[in-house]
Amino acid sequence: MQNRRATRWAALLAAAALASVSAPAGAQPAAAPRTPHPPRCDGAGDVRPGDTAVRTVASGDRTRSYRIHVPRGSDGRTPLPVVIAYHGRGSTGAELQEYSGLSALPAITVFPEGVVGTGGGERQAWQGAPYAAPGVDDVAFTRDLLDDIERRACVDRDRIYATGKSNGAGLVNLLACRLPDRLAAIAPVSAAVYPGANAGCDRAAPKPVLIMHGDADATIPYGGDADRGLPAIDAWAGQWAARATCAAEPRSEDLSEDVLLTRYRGCGNTPVEMITVRGGGHTWPGALAYSGGGYVTQSVRATTLAWSFFENKRLAPSNGGIR
């Protein structure tokens, strides 16, 4: 069994590497320069420590909103890391904040709101999915959002991370490809990686990635869905591993009876890891409230795993690399 698993992983990694090499020539889309102003570290931030506030920012021809939480005990002068979390289709930032428990982290946590997409039902969605609102640029919105947060709070620009659920996690994948100079690491959960959420990623720079997914997810199947252009989750992980030039064969270990951790080897300072929840549904592991259909493991918490993965990752401002 172990030999068959190793052979499958080696084949997936080789295919991912070949796709990267054979992609059409062209440079990665240029990242916008960082804002000229420094983060607000004068002790008079816009959000009181321990509170969650709703703020708005102009992006494109829209006014977009987001929730921002500053951890209790912040003095407003010590730069803090930022975790941006994107809700799934039809959900809200408030719901993700509730079931994830991300606001308990020692970081500024941000929960943006999507724009109502197509398909009826007034459901908010994100760029990259076939049901996203036409013409909405959520990559630009994220850039504008980060600039706005830096004007309001004392931010450590080298420690900005992104996570999200489902359609929001698909956007997180796209952001890692398009905003390499702003994000230090990502941790997508139950990700819907439609072709639009992976566009241009064949030329993306390596990035630390922690993928979490249930192998019984009925909404975004673990084995992929060719009809919708969704990759198998292990094949998608293999794409990131190929960018990081990891060794061909990853190693796996049980974290619990229902949770498997897979780590790629030889990735240098750009780790690629995957959490597989055996029997897990379209859910947030360790959720504190309803997060989607199917089994929710309580053996681990996605929030804790993400933070453990994030906290020592730093962005090198000069080249978008990790130090």
C-alpha cells in the first residue's frame, strides 16, 4: 500500500512540474508596489483592542465592507500579524468569524464580505468561481483592503496570511499567485479551486501552503470533479509542491484516528502540507458552530493548525520571498 501511495504522489508531482515547465512563456503578473505610508503605530488605532468593527473601503467602482478584530492587549504600537479570512459562497464574514474562532488568535483578524454573484439566492461569492459577480476584481479589493488596514492599525507587513472556506479558499489560492509581495503564507479549507481560481498560477512563485480538506466532501470532492474543472486535492497540493521544488515523495502521519497530515519533503523554507480529514465533509475542522454539510472532526482545529503553520513565516519585502 505504501509503495502504491508513493508511486501515485511521485506521478502527481511529476505531472505538476511538467505542467509548470510546459506553460506558455510569460512573466507572472506584476505585483503592485506597497503603499508609501507606514502602518499606523502611534497607539491611536481605529479599532479598540478586543473589539470587532465593521469598516468600508473603496475598490474599483464599489464600496466594499469588512470586519476587523484587534486582539485584546494590543498597545497600538507593536506591529501585529494579520490573518484575512474569506467566507464561502452564500455565507458572511460574521459567520466565518463565529464558527472559526479566528478572532481568538494573537493577530489582527479580518473578515471581508464578497459580492452577490450569479445563480440566484442573493448569495455572496468571490472571484474565480463560475458563479462570481461579473467584473468584480477581488484581487484588487484585497490589495485595497490591506492598504486600508495599514492606515487603521499597527500591522507587521511581513506577517500577513490568508485563509478561507470553500469559494473563499479558492480565492485564497488565487491571491497567493497574484499577490506574492503581500501574503507570507496561506491555509485554504475545503477549497473550491475552479479554473478561474487557479488562472495564471502555473507561473506563480513558491509560497508556504497548508491545505485542509475532508475526503468525504460532497460539495467539493476530494478526488476532484472534471465536469466542473475541479482538481483532485492531492494533485492541487502537488502543483504547489512542484513550485517549491519539493522532493517527489511526501511523508504522512496520523494526527488522530480521523486526521492525516501529509508533508512534502525537500521544500526548503517553503513548506507544503496537507491535512486530510477521513470521512470529513464540507466543513471547517474543529468548527465552533455550523460550518457546512457533513462530518466535522473535533480531533483538530483548522484555526489552531493554520496559526501554527503561519506564525513563523515572514515575507521578505524585497522579492516576495520567505525568510
